[in-house]
Amino acid sequence: MTAATDDLGLRERKKRRTRAALMDAALELFSAKGYDATTVEEIAAAVEISPRTFFRYFDGKEDVALGQLSAMDDDTVTALATRPADEPPLPALLAAYRGMLDRLYDDEGGAERFRATHRLIDRSPTLLAGSLRRSAETEDRLAVIIAERQGVDDARDLRCRLLVRLVFTSGRLGVEAACRRGETCDVAQLRATVDKALELGTAGLPTEWSTSASRW
């Protein structure tokens, strides 16, 4: 490894630590003071950086509050795009979704951050709306990938968005149930609850979606 490569690695790790620190500080302040009453200046001060530096990492309060969820969405999109080309659409999408949940526990404090984020969303209509909007945008990105894999037009073929919506809605229901039960700090419990929701939500889908490697 060259010195330049090592420096790049150090900078990236520092950037990730700062992002995580900002998300954790924001979630703590939002919980204590409320989302609307907390300012970007207070979040930046808690991490001992300037507001100007804050905006190098996040666009604003909503962005930092939902930062972990946005990163998880990006992980899912990347994972689906790199699944084997001959894999049927449903197992490819399920593998991408489940892999995203597994990576949640790779970051220090990731599980507690996840639980705190969902508690905050439950109490803030503003963040609930923002979370749903971002989920819809991610579902659109995933539907485009499904369409490309299947050789269809996502704007005309409803199966692409319907499949993604079924998986994401089922997974979201499983996550919400796990949060209510306090299971999000245990990956096995979280996965079991989400897997059950995914199983129920996608039961009975056509064979062409789940087992056939041929294109639609």
C-alpha cells in the first residue's frame, strides 16, 4: 500500500467517523429537545465542528436524521445491481434487502442508531413524511434495475414496481414490528421477524418472479 493510498484510507475512515458522530449527536438532541426545536448549529457544536463543516456531510436536519436509512437504501441498490444476471427477480431483490440488514451491524453503534432513528420517525410527522418519500425514491431506483435485468420498460411494465413495493412494504412492516418489540439490537431476532414478514408478503407470487431464470 502506498502512502497516498494509506492517506486516502485514513481520510475516508475519519469522514465515516465524523458522519456517524453527527448522526448520533443529532439523534440524541432530537430525542431530548424535539426535532423542530433542534438547530444545525447545536448538532455541529456537539461534535465540535462548524456549521459550515456540517454541510460538507449533510444537507440539513432531515438528511442527518435519516442518514443511516439513506445509506442502507444505497447499499440495497448497489447490492441488487451486482446480483448474478441469471438470478430470478424475487430472490435477487430479497438477497439485496437481507444483505442490507446484515450490514447494519457492521458499523459500531449501528443497531442502536437504527432503533433511535425509528423511534424518532414515530414521533415526528415531518420525518415520517421524509422517510416515506426517500423510500419511494429508492423503490423507483430498484424498479429500474429490475426492469433492466428483465429486459422490460419499467414505465410500462407494472411488475417491476409492484415486486419492489411488495418486498419493501413487507420488510418495513417487519422492521417496525421488531422495533416495537425491542429486537433491533439482536441481528438474529431482527432477521427472523423481517424474514417472516417477507415470507408472508411475497407468498403466492408467480413462478416467473421467483424461480424462473428466463426473462419476462
